[in-house]
Amino acid sequence: MPVPGYDPDDVDELLESKLSEAKIRDQLSESEWQSYQDGEEPLIDLLGDDEIEGMLGK
């Protein structure tokens, strides 16, 4: 769910800069990965807060 005032593309870019593609892909199902790759859904919509924090080591 997008957060008002935040651009999902900016959040995706931040996550991509901090995480490897393999680490992101490990958290997504095949259909979610394809949707993300096709630009249909941003990572922030595909990953939960706990998943993002866990991936970033927080």
C-alpha cells in the first residue's frame, strides 16, 4: 500500500540500491517477480514492512 507523499518508484530504487537482485527475488513468488519486472507493481506493494526490514537487517 503506497504511503502518501512517497513515490513507490523512489522506494524501489532505494531498496534496489541496498539489496541484491537475488535477495529481492528470494522474497517474491514467480508471479510477483514477473509483475515487478514488468513494472506492474512496485516492491513496496509486493513486500510487507516486516519483510523489507528483515531484508535490510533492521
